[in-house]
Amino acid sequence: MLYVFGFERVGVLVGDLYFVDPRPTRGQEGAEHGVRVELRVLERGALKGSIYSAQPIEVGRPIWRADLLESVAGHPGSFDRTHHHPVFRDWDPSSRVFVRELSADPLGWLGETLADLNGLLAAAGFPADTAGPDDAGRLRGVASEIVDAARRLLDQVRAGELGTPPRDQTPAAEPVSIRAGWL
């Protein structure tokens, strides 16, 4: 499942995720599932018809990502794989960054982090004008809605409804698999 919160020039995507790293670091072996939250650039295209036509909107380049993940074999609520990627190189994220506060209170940390769009842009190496002039205030105003969406998805992951392996792949045969409601 995918939620998209769009503003003038940036948007936030929130979706479920099932992931198996083909080259895990020590202690990160095995399947993971949870919720991915990404800050992305939005690009608006020219109208394709009359002035009443729908406007094409592309969810473009990633700026920042938080993965509220847990090992599938672990204890629900452990957030043992929860991390973020403060920087992207084009479409590829930086290495996982584990933050004690993020694992201790992922949803609280997420809300606080999203409320600081200018800080996220600066840390990621993006100019402030990547966002529209009102994007920071509007994002701050709906940060609690984004956190609520992440909470609902986490509940569905823990219930086994989302964040599940691809249907054509059994857990014993998972060399590389990613299943997300939005990839």
C-alpha cells in the first residue's frame, strides 16, 4: 500500500516493504519488513490537453529515506532494523544510519524529523529552493497525518496483511526480494 503526501515541489511517500538484502552486513541477515518513508522531489509536467486536463505529476528523485523495519524472524515491535538514509547519490541511498532515538521511538522521531524540511534538505545536500516556498510549513502541518499513516501500515505489517514476501517466492528461497506496495 502506498500513501503520497504531495506539496508544491516535494512529496512524502509512505508504504509497506518486505526486503531481503543479498549482501547483508553482519547482524542484518534475513528478511525484513515494515514501513518505508521517503522524501522525494515532485515534478509537474505541462498539461496534456485543455486547461481542464489532469496535470502530470512525477514522483522524482529521492532526497531522504527512513526505513521502520524489523527482522521477520524477530520480535514484533523490536524495530531492530530501523534506520534512515540521510543522503542519496542520484537514486541510490547512503549506507544505513542507525540512530538510538529512531529505534527507541520511531514514530516520534519521524514526526520531528519531517517537521524540519529545511534541515533534511541541507543534510542531504539539496538547495533550499528544491522545496516550494510553502512546502516546509505545509509538511510540518501534516507531519502527524504522515506519522498516522505509517502507524496504520506498521499495524498491518504486524498483522501479516502487508510487508509480506512476494507470492511466487517462499521464505526459504529468498536470495534477493523486495516487495513493496509502491516499487
